Amino acid sequence: MNEETPENPIRRFVIGPQIFKLLKAALMDPDMENLPTDYDAGTDFRLTKTQKGQYADYSTSNWARKERSLNEAERQAIETHGLFDLNEFMPKRPSQDELNVIMEMFEASVDGELYDPQRWGNFYKPYGLEVPEGAATNSSSGSSAPKAAPAQAPKPAPAPAAVEEDDIPFKSNEEAEAEAVTTESPSAGKDASDILAMIRARKSD
């Protein structure tokens, strides 16, 4: 047995958008009668890597024209090592407490409140921010995170001449979204403050 041959030949890998579109197109094709993962009537997907400028190009990859059943070695590998359960690799879902904090932060940003590390620091925080002692913590009971009185908004300090990437101040989702709209659609005639005003008016209705 070749020393370079792994004991378990079954692999799990990340599929990029380019390959995903090819896979999806075939799976949505009504002419594909059997699932490609069928042990007896499955279909191989052949990866073809070419070069497009300085980047790898997989656009010529495609499904095999003929169906093929798994051979004895492949069946034995599945029986011995098993297949990956992809559900185990899903990202962690937010708890009820974390969902409550997301909503609380959203409402506070619409109301024009500054980010409060005392209330949200143990849930979500900008990179490099130190969480103060006594900040709200995740509760196992599933109840909403305790609310503290809104902090008095300090007067903003003068902006430095140059700002490092990691030093960019916390920005609410609404402000970021508003800036994205005005950046992508300058002809809309609405700046960030107009859009935020619309969101606040909708909330008060």
C-alpha cells in the first residue's frame, strides 16, 4: 500500500460559487432521473481546473454523461469509515437571548443610541473592544437579556487624520445599509439621514 494513500479516501471540501452553479443546474434538470449520490445509479462530477489569468477556473467542470455505480472499494470505504454528516458542520444558530440582543441593538440604533458595551459587550462587540465587568451575560433560561439604562452619549472626539482598519468605530446596520444605498444609487436623491428618518417613522407608526 502506498504510504501517500490515505486510509480514509472520503473527503469533505468547500464548494465555491462557480462549481455550485454547475451542481445546482444539473440537480434542477428534470432529465436527471436519479440522484447523483445514488450508490447504484449515481453520476460522477468531474472537476476540470484551468487557468483564467492568475485565477483558477472550474467553469469547464461537469457531470459525467453516463451513470455509474460505486465499485467494491468505494462501498467498503463507506462501510468502514462512514460518510460525513454535513449537519454537524452548520454554523451555530443564535440562542433566544442572542436574538433578543440583536433586536435590542437594532431598535437602539434606529433611535440613534450609541453602542453600549455594558448591555451588549458579552454578545456582540467590535474587534478589540474590552468588555467591562458586570456586562450582561448569556442566560440559560432563554429569557431576554437584561436591559440597562441607556448610557449618556459622550461628545464625539475629533476624528484623527488617518484611521487604521481595526480602529473603525462601531456602525449600526441601518447606517451601513443607508450608506450602501446612497453609494450604489447616488441618483436616488436620498442621503443616509433621510433613510434613517424613514426607518424611524415606520417604527413609530
